Amino acid sequence: MLRTAALSLALLCCATQFVSAQQDVTQVDGRPVYKGREIAQTMHYNGAPWLIRESRQREEDCQKMLENLGVQPGMTICDMGCGNGFYSLKLAEMVGKEGKILAVDIQPEMLRLLKARAEEQGIENIELVLGDIDDPKLPEGKVDLILCVDVYHEFSHPVEMLAGMRKSLKPDGKIVLLEFRMEDPNVPIKLLHKMSKKQMLLEYEANGFQVAEQFDGLPWQHMMFFEKKKATPEE
């Protein structure tokens, strides 16, 4: 009886915490806001050419980012908000034939663009995943790394998405979050599509994550590695 009561209490506490987190997503003048941050609209698939613009390497130093991502052959990596596959295709080569890329997007048009590019290049280790706005549709406990490049700030349901992403990670798996630096006025991106380190920490720590490491060597973006929060002895 005591064990059953304790389990019921634990489940109730978890449910209460989840509802509390959900309530952080509010509306201000019709706009969705999470923990004080206005959530940006998802970039439409008609804007896909911007993702593969010629100036992207110069502006973001994508190669340096990939070199510091910690990719190993055989890994299962999720490219969250993959778009037309700018990073998915590069990652597919990096993990090799024994690895897999889970390319997630909520717009089927983006996935079709990615599929065409992968077929053109003869890349076969990319699995296309049509996610929902509140569910990344990832397998539980199978993912080594989730890469979120300039996409998290567009999640209309950040709490639910982070919960799904957290479940998908292996015990030592990580989320790598890249966002344009809010703190730097010289980064020529609209404020709605920037995030500060403080805000990134606030939102991820509230959803069961802690910082594992950071890389500050990119021209325009923060690059932060998050892992599942480790339980303390009191917990």
C-alpha cells in the first residue's frame, strides 16, 4: 500500500510539473510567449533557398560548427527542423553507412526537397520524419545527438517538443542548440529570430536539461550542448 501510494504521489508530482510548464506558454496580444520570449513563426518552405545560400558558410562558419559537433561514425543523429537538408546531407556523410540521420520537419514540402537532394547525391542513410508541432516523432532512447540549428525559437509547443526530444535521447545523448546571438547587435538577424544564452538556459533547465559544454567560436551563433539533468542525492 505504501509503495502504491508513493508511486501515485510521484506520478501526481510529475503531472503537476508538466501542467505548470505548459502554462508558461501564454498569449500576449494574440502572440504565443514562453517564459517571456515571443515565439517566432515557422519559416515557410518557400524560403528554403535561403537555407542553402552561397554566403552561409562565410556568415555562420558551418564547417567549424560541424568540426566541433562531436560526430562519430555510426551515430544516430536527428537534424531537427531539417528544412531542405543543408546539414542533413553533410551529417549523413559524417556518420557513414553504419550511421543514420533522422531528418525531422513539420512541412512535407521541405522533406520532399530534402529527398530530391539526397537522391541526386546518392545518399541513402537519411530517414525522413514528418513531425507534429507538439511531437518530434522520434524513437525512444535511440538518438545520440539532436541538432537544432536556428529552429528551436520557432517551436510553438516548446515544452512538448523538449519532452519528446528528451525521451528520444540515449542516456548520454545530447541536444546541440544553435541560435543567433541576441546579445550581439551586429548579427544582422531580426530580434524575433535571436536568443540570448540566459534565455536558452532558462528554457532548457526548466525542461530537465543541463549544460554539458559550450562552443563560442562561431561568427553569429551561440552553440550550446545540453544533456539530461543528473539527479541529485536528494532527488
